[in-house]
Amino acid sequence: MLAAGATEAAILESYPYLERADIEACLQYAAQQVDHPVLSLAK
């Protein structure tokens, strides 16, 4: 939702069971997933 332009406030309003820490945890997870070497198998 953040990538689509939603603000944290809008997300938290739409999903009252979430907390700001939940959004931060998602962003940390996403950052870890893209923080690895990219291997090219091209010859």
C-alpha cells in the first residue's frame, strides 16, 4: 500500500488492528530481501 502511495496514517485508519511498528517491520523485511548479491548466469 505504501508503494501505491498510501500514507501510514491511511493504512492504520483502514486496518485499526495494525500498529506503526507493524509497518516498520514490513519495511525492514522488504529491505532485507533486496539486500543480497545478484548473481548473473549469463555466459
